[in-house]
Amino acid sequence: MSEVEIMDVMYQTFQTAVLLSMPFLLVSMVVGVVIAIFQAATQINEQTMTFVPKFLSILVVMGLLGSSILSTLQQFFQHMLTLIIGS
């Protein structure tokens, strides 16, 4: 493989990683901000209060987007296998 092909594979890998992790990060961030605003308004400073809502929201995202994430991973894996076999 040439250096350009290796850089292309690295770019596709990072792009896929960002694409797959972004829904989880965004939902976790939004839930965290909402909980932080609630805590600031009520002056409740409990650290464990943010864990359960974030965990449940991530489970919901996994349930809703799990099949599309798996499909994206399968396509990426098949593409990598074709690159390995083709070499």
C-alpha cells in the first residue's frame, strides 16, 4: 500500500469512529447540561444524580440507533477486508 492509501484508510477509520460516537456524545452532553441547570436552580449538588439519566439516555440511543450503527460497522469491516484481500 502506498502512503496515500494508508492515509485514506486512517481518514475513513477516524470518520467512522466520529460518526458512530457522535450520537452518544451529543445525547450525553445535552442530558448533562439539563441536569446541571436543574442542579443549579435547586442547589442540589449530588454527583450521582447525573449518572443514571445519562446512562438511561445512552441506552435509549443504543436501542434506537443500534441497528444502523451495526450496519455501518459491517460496511466498514467489509470495506477493510476488500482492501486487505485486494493487496
